[in-house]
Amino acid sequence: MNNVQLIGNVGNAPQFFGEGTKRVARVSLATTERGFVKKDGTKVEDRTEWHTVVFFGSICQVIEKFVNTGARIAVEGSIHYSKWEDPEKGTKYSTEIWCSKMELLDSRKTESSDSPAPVQQYKTPEEDQTIPF
């Protein structure tokens, strides 16, 4: 099973490629493990990891409309590794999270109420299809 779940803050404005159903969005997502103090008094600092998250298809419309730098989101997807040859720099590697589900975690005020709007969950088109059995 190749499944990853992350909650973090978007570190850059989303980048978009392609059009329509072939559209792709890419963001950097920062996740932080909180520091602590060991029994012997040694302080362990917070540790932030950066992840490249890639979104495909119609979910890109949601990314474009609601996700900006600093937004807190939850993503679920799979890890994908790439390797390629750069003529100037040699072999290059990348690791990406290909997102299949995303939730907006920022609490936003609705226009008619002071209470936060409900968290929205978005899925890829493949997950929106019902199985006919």
C-alpha cells in the first residue's frame, strides 16, 4: 500500500500547468514535528519538513480559488519518485505526493455568520464515481 496523509501549511503560491481536465497544480507543503524536552533536560527543537504536493484535474479549480501561501490543508495521496538526467547537473531525483483527497483546514468566516465555515473536502473525479455493484 502506498498511502500518505499530511497536514501542513502551504509554503508558496500554487503553480499551474496545462488546461481543463489535464490541469496540474503544484505546491510546497510544510509539516512540523513539535520539539520537546527529554528526561535529561536536553531540548529537541521543532523539525519542519517540506513536501511537494501535486494535484490533478478538477481539484485544481479549488486550489486556484481557495489555496494561497500560508493556507492550512490536509492531503492524502501516494508517494512518487522520479529520476532524470540533467545535461548540466547530472542525475536528478525528486519525491512528490500525488494528491487524491484534500481538505481546507483554515477556519473562514461566512458572510452571514461569525462562526467559521465548515471544513471542505475535495476528491479527484475518480473517487467521485460510484461503483455500480
